[in-house]
Amino acid sequence: MRNVLTIIRRELGATFTSPVAYVFLVIFLALSGFFTFMIGGFFLRNEADLSSFFFWFPWLFILLVPAVGMRQWAEERRQGTLELLFTMPVSIPEAVLGKFLAGWIFLGIALVLTCPIVFTVCYLGSPDPGPIATGYTGCFLLAGAYLAISGMTSAFTRNQIVSFITSTVLCLLLVLIGFPPVTNLLLKWGAPAWTLDLSADLSVFYHFTGMQRGVFDLRDIVYFLSLTAFALFVTGSVLKNRRA
Amino acid sequence: MIEASNVRKNFGARTVVGGVSFSVGKGEVLGFLGPNGAGKSTTMRMITGFLPLSAGKITIGGYDIEENPVEAKQLFGYLPENAPAYQDMTVAGFLDFSASIRRLSGKKKADAIARAVKLCHLENVLQQTIDTLSKGYRHRVGFAQAILHDPPVLILDEPTDGLDPNQKHEMRELIREMSRTKAIIVSTHILEEVEAICTRVIIIDRGKLVFNGTPRELQEKAPYGHRLRLTVCASDDAPVRAMLEKLPQVRKAELLGKQEKTVSLAVYPAGSEKDFVSAVKKALDEHKWEFCELYLEHGRLDEVFRSLTTSDAVEGKEGAA
Ligand SMILES: Nc1ncnc2c1ncn2[C@@H]1O[C@H](COP(=O)(O)OP(=O)(O)OP(=O)(O)O)[C@@H](O)[C@H]1O
Ligand SMILES: [Mg+2]
């Protein structure tokens, strides 16, 4: 466990000494504000709630989270530090967990920095605190799942761009299989109903929508956590059998 | 401390290391030699648990590197080829991280870092980020990281690569000094280094062990063994050579070069080297030949190396497949 903390500390230190982190935060905050107020039609709704804010996260994170996760292992491979890390007395699960948690903490910080939007809404009206809490929880869990997936693609390659594109596509698929326009299309093409149910169950979109609306369902939380755990497990296996 | 038995590594269908066995004990410095692509770094990566073995077994201090990797890894320090390090960290930050992951903390950690910094002369670059260091300094940072926790086993892949002559000398002194209490493996392409620091040498060629012995034994395998270098003040080499070759102790006298008033010869002993040098010298004195140079040359390691290893890149591929 101490090793996990040491790795988290190193990763966070490296993150915050590089300008990339600040660029990321600025882009993230700008985009989330832009989507909420400009595209989400916050002012048109005439309602003081945050659903137009949370609504965009599955899409926004598709681009932003892989940008954080793509470096994780690809960079270690490229620099040759993977050889250093894995010949130190660190187990693979510790290393995977440490890196993942560091990235997740960073994304958590990014989410916390969106609080001005919440304050704005509170100032304009009196929103229901329930959906805000579940919405943020959902966003954080969603970020973790995407991060674990992009860490996984990062473990496969030493090329960050390849890692970024693969994880973006994977995350996009996970959203789309439950996205109503897509499922409706499938229905029209005559896909049997049970496959649609299944794909909805597997979809990030379906589980996130519930949390975004303020529904607290343990199954959603279990879904996100098991998706994350699965991706982390695959990451560990890939690293264990690496051939570099 | 280190036991490797019948270690193999295949990359796909290609065998890169094919059944290598050796052991290194405390107080020994094992030199790893071999041409480029012979499999030295690959072997070291298996010893340090970075690459899985295709077959065979490696233990460090009794711990199997594949079954108890964390325990085994606590026992060694490793300088990988090209000394990789986190480029965006400062030297101080990197050493602090390395120490923490080796479970050093508080005063122990500070002392360990201070010691390694002093031994590797890193005082002046502590706050510099690693990507701004020169190659030699990067290498020293890698070495500092390897000796930080004063491990009983050191595995160093080309430790003097990129160091200036002073640093090379110092690195060798350091390795020799530490070898009294540690088991050390070094790979190198510098053959003098082998004579200077190694107590034992193994040569790998295309993944096969072709020599395992002391540096002295290696020298004795030289095609000519020892020979005498001689520069005589004479305008012609023929009479000198004829005279020397008559001696029972001399097998052959060979002309190396002719200058204006001197000739350079190489004289090879016949059988034992006993009183070979004195016999040659006596014969020269008797015939009143003045010589301005006379010294015994030991078996040349590079000749042995060449005769033991024949692979080049192309052959290596075919031979290993
Ligand atoms: N990941 C890999 N996949 C395929 N082949 C590899 C891999 N790593 C190393 N090799 C091959 O294994 C062979 C041995 O490489 P290795 O790095 O061990 O050589 P070396 O003895 O250290 O050479 P050098 O003196 O140049 O450092 C080379 O032919 C190399 O191409
Ligand atoms: Mg090498």
C-alpha cells in the first residue's frame, strides 16, 4: 500500500509540474462552461438545475479523459522507465492502481474546479441538492471508468496517439450502444429486443443518465466500478505479459 | 547470490538467449561480454524480472525472480541499458522517489540519498530536471538510483557507457570497492574494464555461453598467448630474427615494422614462458644488439574475443533462428 502512495505522489508531482495539466484544466473548464450555457440551453430552460451541465459529460470525457490516460503506460514504455519501475520492488497491481488513482485524483480535482457553475445555479435559484450530488458522483465514476479504459489501451502501445484514438473509440462505443438514437436505429433494423436491453445495460449512457437525473441506484455504481476494475485487470495482465 | 540455470528467451520463433547458466557469489564481479545483439541485456532483463523467462530458473538470494519477484527485487540495484529515468523529474525528486519505493524513509532516506549523491558527484545538478542533463550525468543518476539502498546485488548494464575518462576510472574504482561486500554483474564492451574489475568473465555469442572463467584464463586463450615486443637498432631484421629463432625458448620472431634505423619485432615463446624474456635479452646482449624497447605483451583480450565470437548482425539472426 505504501508503494501505491509513493507512485501516486510521483505521478501527481509529474502531472502538476508539466504545463499539460494546466492546459487540460483550462480546456476542460472552458468546454464544460460552453456546453452548459451555450449549447445546453441553460438559460432557455428557465430552470435552476444542473442537468444541462451533467448531460454533456459522457461526450466531453470521451475526448478529455483519454488525453489524461494515454500517457500512463505509453510514456513509460517510450522513455524506458517501465524497465526501471518493474525492476523495483513494486508489484504490478500496485503500479497499476497507483497510476490509476493518481489520474483519477487529477480528474476529481478538475471536477471540483467546476464548482463555480454550481454556485451560479445556486445563486440564480434553489436547485435540488440530490441530483447535484448524484450527478457529480456519476461524473467521477464515469471519469474513472474512461480513465481505466484509456490506461488499458495505453498499456498496449508505446505510441500515445494510437492509445488516445483507441480509447476514444472504445469509450464512444460504450456510450453509443445505449444512446437512444442508435438503439432506435437498431430497433428499426430489426434487432431483437433482448440484445437492445443487453446493450443498454452495458452502456455508459444508460447508467449515467440515471445518476444525472438524481436517481441513486446501487446497480449504476456497481456497473461503473466493475467496468473500471475490469479495465484495470486487463491493464495488469497486458503489462505482465509485455514483450518490450 | 545470483543463480541462473538454463535460462532461455524466445521472441516469437527466434531464440535470443539459448540455455545460459552461471552463478555469482558475494565478492565476485562477473563481466558479461558479447558482441552487439548477443543477448546480454536480454539476460539482464530476465535476471531483474523485467522480462519473463521462456525456460529455466533464476534465483536471487534464494528468491525465485518469477515466483517471489518483490522479495527478489528488494535485493538488487539495477542500472538498465541507457539509464532510463523520468525525464521531467529533478534529480533530487527522482532519487527521493527511488528511495521511497525501496522503503527507505526519514533519516535513513536522507542519508542514503546523500551518500549516493556524493559517490556519483551529483551535488551540482540536484535541482536540474533529468532531461536537461548531459548523457554522462544521466548515467550517473541511473547509477545513483541503483546503489541508493546499498543492495547486496548490483546488476549494471554498460555502467561506464558515456562517462568521461575520469568518471570511468572512478566508476571502476567504485565497483571494485563495492565488490568486497556485494555480488555484481556488469556488461561491457570495454575489454580493459574486464581486466581491471572482473573476477570472472562470461562471453555470450548469439545467446550461447562460449566462455566462463577468469580474465586470466581468457587471456591465455589468446591465439598467441603472451609475446615479447622488441625494437632493435638494426637496419635489417633478417639476422636478428634468425638469431632469435635459433633459441630453444623462441617459437617465432615476426617483423612488425621497419623504421629508418630500427626494426620492431614480436617474439613468441615456445611452450613455457619461463626464462623466455631473459633468454632473449641475453642473446641480444651477446650479439651486441642495442634495443630501445623490450616488453612483454599479455594475451590480447580483443583477439580472444574475436576468435570466440564470430557473429555479426546477419549471422546472428540466422544462427539464433
Ligand atoms: N522485444 C524484443 N523483441 C524481439 N527481439 C528482441 C527484443 N528485445 C531484444 N531483441 C533481440 O534480441 C537480441 C539480443 O538483444 P540484446 O539487447 O540482449 O543484445 P545485447 O547483447 O545487449 O547487445 P548490445 O551489446 O548491443 O547491447 C537482439 O538481436 C535483439 O534484436
Ligand atoms: Mg545491451
